[in-house]
Amino acid sequence: MAKTSAAKTNSGRFFEDYALGDVITHAVPRTVSGGERAMYHALYPARHALYSSDEFARRSGLPKSPLDDLAAFHIVFGKTVPDVSLNAVANLGYAEGRWLLPVYEGDTLRSTSEVIGVKQNSNGKSGVVYVRTRGLNQRDETVMEYVRWVMVRKGNLEAPAPETVLPDLAKVIPADQLVVPAGLDFSDYDFDLAGEPHRWGDYAVGETINHVDGVTIEEAEHMLATRLWQNTAKVHFDTTARPDGTRLIYGGHVISMARALSFNGLANAQMIVGLNGGAHANPCLSGTTIRAWSEVLDKADTDAPGVGAIRLRLVATKGGDPFALKGEDGKYLPDVLLDLDYWALMPK
């Protein structure tokens, strides 16, 4: 009779397996090719010129077109899933995200995470884990970093609750801490090729923009995207992992879809350089039609020629009032899928 053993397999970490200060080195390094760039543009209606054209990127002072910032985020994020959120109930939020270096074809990315906070929930069945994740390239340079917090099930309900430690996280990344890629220069920016004439100075704080278009999420493309990013969270793959038998759409898929939709009205918000905060307000399932709107929250100068920074709230919805966000009780409305607060770079 064949012997079986579970000792060599990984069932994922549960809440009681995390301890403050733990540093996790995530498998598996990934060398980026032109395939990721092409696949990203196939999965999302992504049309920002800086990520579409080497010539446009060179005219903007970069050596060539980098990998889309969110594609780099997905690669770094996906590596963390087996160690951080394989047994997650929900991915709750983001903070202090900064893109520090562009990622180019040929770069090899890997990820590490440090546990910076833990809090058991009152039901004793789950808890919230806070991690700071860094994506590094083959030169051990940090290309991006962010904090996220995840609700994770307990494997042993009798495991004692850890001492609660909640990290002190900045609500907004100060504009002077944003990193503009070396050489970026929008002083010779081609607005015709970019697709819209609107400059940094054309946007006002408090302005809202309805991005008009919608995209219906399909099961096949979601599964392809989640596999591309090597995201192994059970709720995205296994229909037995959720009581209703559905597969939850990866939150990053919603982020990228909403960002792509925002091109219509924000075509010149070229590079994402900061992630101030974000919440996946309600679950997204296959068949949902995503729409998006944005609000201008702030603006700032940078030292780069012709480059301004703009802080945007990006909201993805299932429809309804395009500018409705929360009810009188302060909770997100049922149609709201995503509430993302980020900094982008735009020509002045």
C-alpha cells in the first residue's frame, strides 16, 4: 500500500502562524518579458501611451516603455499570496504604496514581506494580519513597496490570541516623498499621440470625472489573469472555497480594469507613483459590468521638467449613480466595488 504524507505540501499559513517581525521570502522569482506587457494589454483596455510605445517613452526621457505599474504590482503581489493570503477571508486594504523604479523587460522580480501588525477578531475564528511587502529586482533594488492587511482564518481555534499591534500608517504619502523616474521629462509631450489634450493645469481639486465606459468581467479572462500573476488564493480558483460556490474575482483585476477605464478622461495620468489607500468595498463576481469614476483630491509640483503630480480617487462600481460612494451610515453602497486613492504623474 502506498504511503501518503502531508508533510511535503503547503496548506498555507493561518492567523496563528504569523508573529510580529516575521520576514517572509516569497517564491518564485520571475523574469519579465514582453509577454507580460502584451498579455496585460490583452486583458484590460489599457491604452496609456507611455506603456504602449517605446518611442513615446523615449520622447519622455525613459530608455524604453516600462512594464505597466499595475502589472509590476500584480507580479509582486502574486508571489505573496501563498504565504500571506492563501487562507484569507478577504483582502481588506492598502497603504503607503510607492513605485520606486520602473520595471523593464529582462528585469527579474521577487518579493519579501514583513509582518508589522496582528489583531485577532472578536469571534475568535479569524484575525487581521498587516504586512509590508517589497518587490526587488535582480540588483536587489526595491522597485516598489506597499502595506496591505488581510483577514485570515484560524486553523486552530484554541490557539491563544496574540497581543494586538496595529501599525501607524500614513493616510497620504506626502508629495515630496513620491519618486519620479530618473530622466522623466514631459516638456516635449505629444498630446495628440497620448489621446487627450488635458494637462495637469486643466484639472481642479474637487473635480469629478465619469469615465463613461463599462467592461463586463468574464470568468475566463479572470482565471487567465489570476494565473498570469501566479495568485493562488483559493477563493479565486476553487468553487468549494466559498459558501455560494462562486469564484471571487481577484481585487487586482478590478483595480486594473478601473484604471484602464479611467483613460477616458485621464489619458495623460501616465505613471502611478503612490498608493495612499484602497478598499475592496464589495465582492466582484463573473458577469459584473464594471464602470468607473474619479475625483481629483490634490495636486503637487515635481522637480522633473514638465511633470506634475495629481492625487486621484478611483472608484469602480457596478452601475447606479456614478458619483455615489457611501450611505448615510458611512458604509460603502452595495454597487461600489473599489475605492482607490493614488498619485499619478501628468504633463503640465
